Amino acid sequence: MNIPNDPAILVSYLNTQLRDFYPSLEEFCKTNDCDMQEIIDKLARIGYVYDAGQNRFK
């Protein structure tokens, strides 16, 4: 699956996917064959961190 490359679009896309379809970022990454740390690092560069309790980037 192709996920957005632009970090600003990626955060919106991920939060929607996490809210609607996946119980965790780990499950999203397993299902979509993504590198979880790469996503976390990319979004950290624009000030977002993953909140596992809320299952979203903020």
C-alpha cells in the first residue's frame, strides 16, 4: 500500500486510519508493511508524537 510521503498529509491520513480501522500504530504497520520507526521519526520532524493511549499522533 502506498501511504502519503508528505508529513503533513501523512499525519492526517494515519490519524484517520488509526481512528477508523486499526487498534494501534503497530497493527497499521504490520498490515501495511511499513516501518513504524520511520513513520515516528518522519512525523517527529514536524512536531508530532504518537500517543498510544489515544492511538493517534498529536
